[in-house]
Amino acid sequence: MGTFNCHSDANCENTIGSYECHCKPGFIGNGIECSPCNENEYSFNETTCLSCPESSTSELASSSITDCKCDLFNHYLDIENLICLPCEYGFKVDEVSNTCQSLFFSYSTFLFIYYLFIRCLF
């Protein structure tokens, strides 16, 4: 009916005869008032923002530790130990998956696509 008073950064959940407001991931508060986690923090739950591990940063309103990215070149965040670790030689960080990916795979994939492209031309 649109009569709820949840914050715009909260989700409204129907209950029997009422509703509950819960701040969205990346925000903390009681659901009626929600504030974003600061830069270099992520929301741990609805009431707590935690700092990103050392040598990593995140954007405003980050919703999980996976949003923390290492500042150091070609390093990934080891979520279990909460430290930034370097990728081994021949690997590079994939920003989306926060893992090290083989450069050989990327290069061989490029060669395969190039081969198909050239073959289609002739």
C-alpha cells in the first residue's frame, strides 16, 4: 500500500499485520535510517562496518569484503587470512573474481580468436 517508512536504502519485508525495514548491503542502521559504510570499509551486518584489510581499499557503501581491492600492483586479497598477496610470475589479478589468472590462458585465448577471425576472412 506504500504506507511504510523504510529508508530509500532499505528493503521492506512484509510480516503478519506489519512490516520490517532492513538496510541494504553496504548500509548500516535500523532500516528507517540507513547510512553508507565509508570508503575503505564494508558492511559486516546491518549495524557494523568493518575496515578493509591493510593495503586494500573499497568504494563508498561497499557491501562485502570482496569489494576491498588491493592497492599493490598485481596483488589479490586473501579473504581467509585478510592480507594482500602477490600473484605468481605468469599470472595477473582478475579484478572481478579477485583471483590470479594465467597470462598464458589469456594469450592463448587471444590467439585462438585471432585464428578464427583470420580463417573466417578467407
